[in-house]
Amino acid sequence: MKIKELIDGQKVEFDALVANVTKGVSANSATYLNITLQDSTGSIEAKKWDASEDDFKFYTIGKIIRVKGDTNLYRNALQFKIASAEQVDESTIDYQDFVLSAPISREVLEEQLHEYMNIVKDPDVKLLMDALINKFYTPFLTHPAATRNHHEYCSGLLHHSISVCKLACMFADFYSDIDKDILIAGALLHDLGKIIELTGPIIPSYTIEGRLIGHISLMQAEIREMANKLNIKSEVPMLLEHMILSHHGKREFGSPILPMTREALLLSFADDLDAKMNILDKAYSQIQEGEFTNRIYPLEERAFYKPKKR
């Protein structure tokens, strides 16, 4: 059973990810746990009453558990009262079942990744791009692109990278003298450092390297190290490093330098557009037609109107 299928008054058993845990104390001084249970369809707030020391150790963030208990409505919100729980065998877990995933299947995204990689013909660009993607290939398929705001779901990094690549190539078709090989490589590599910056798709958080260095500097260093290893002597590594360092478009947005090639400028526009549209799509999904979203901080704290379909 999935969380979205739960209704009031059920005795049920289901598997869920422990997304958050906090302690509470009842009116009679008994300790309990507030637990957020999550799967790919949604989340539900759960209670473990009369929690013991063993319960404190068992219910930890990031664990996949099988819970038994009862659903009930409390202040018009569905809750779950946990009667018992056990840990799920890790060998049987598909983590896509417990986190939000990209709206396009991982298999389709992976196929599109290879299609774009195969477009690149310049030998130095292809050698460097392939080496870096292959180095991080497995986590590239599942990593989120952020902890919040945009593409913060399983395969979000791959989804965002492919979307940026599509947009950048569309822009390039309007203008002459765009180096599509460099543009495609830059689009696919621009956020690859987030694999080092973030922990992964299960309750993503920042690593020490992510907090102290950040994905932009991490990826620039990866490009230089790989180029030296492959003995690439052309200016290709420098051009790709520039695209990584400038892809946020402005210094106040985290780029240490501004875009100074046509390809870097196109990449920054495509990256910004895809991130903002993903944020807006998420906000629209939470309201009805004819309503306004809440103020959206990354979009200058504007509230957006969702037009009625005609």
C-alpha cells in the first residue's frame, strides 16, 4: 500500500522512509516520537507513543521500515499511529519507491544522455566529457540537483542536465558560430559537482566538501585534474572550466566570474530558465486554477497566478 492510498480508520501495513523524527512529551510526561513517513506518493505524520530508548535508536532519518498501525484524522489531517515496525531488508529496496522522482523515467533520461553525448565529435571535448561522466556515471543517474527549490528529487540532477542541454541547443539554433560540442559538454557537466556536494537522493544534505567548497569549484577542479590526466593540451579544458565557473550568471548568485563566451552565456540562460520553471511547476502543482501561489523566494518573492483553462 502507498501513502496516498491511506484513508481514515484503517489498520494497515506499509513500507516507508523515515524522513524526519522529533521527540515530544505528553501531558502525563510520557515521551513519544513525531515521525514523518514518506514514499514516492507522499508523506504522513506518524506517532510512536510511549517511546522507549530502543525506539529512539530504531527510528532514524533515512531508514526504510515496515510499519503496522492505524490511521486517524486529527484536526482534519490524516495521521498514523504506529503499533510496531521492523527494518526492511536493504537488498530488496528500490529507493525510487520512497522518494520523489523525475517526471521522466530514469531509463528515458539515460537514453537521452547518451544521445547528446554521441552528438559531440570534437576529440578533446568528447574525451574529456566522456571521462568525467563515466567517472560519476552511477550517481549521475539518481542524484538530486538540490536539497530544495528545484529538481530536488531522485534523478533530478540528470533531469536538469538534460533539460539544460535541450534548451541550450534550441538557443544555439537561432545563432551562428556556436560551438555545439562545447555547449553540450558544458550543459551535461555544469552541475556534475553536485554529486560531491550532496549526499544523494535519500534525505539529501550537504557534504563537508559541499559546504566548504561548493559544486562550482569542485567541478572546475575535476575538469582540470582529468584534462591533465588525459594530457589534453588544447584550450578545451579552459573553455569548459569557464562555463562551470560562470554558469550561475552573476557573482551574487555564486559564480566567481561572469560568462565571457557565447557558449557560457547560453548555458547560464538555459540553467536559470530551467531552474525557475521547475520551481514554478512545483508551486503550481500545489494550487488550483484561478489561485495564486504563495510568495516564491527564489523568484523574487513573487506570487504567481495559475490561469484557468479555456
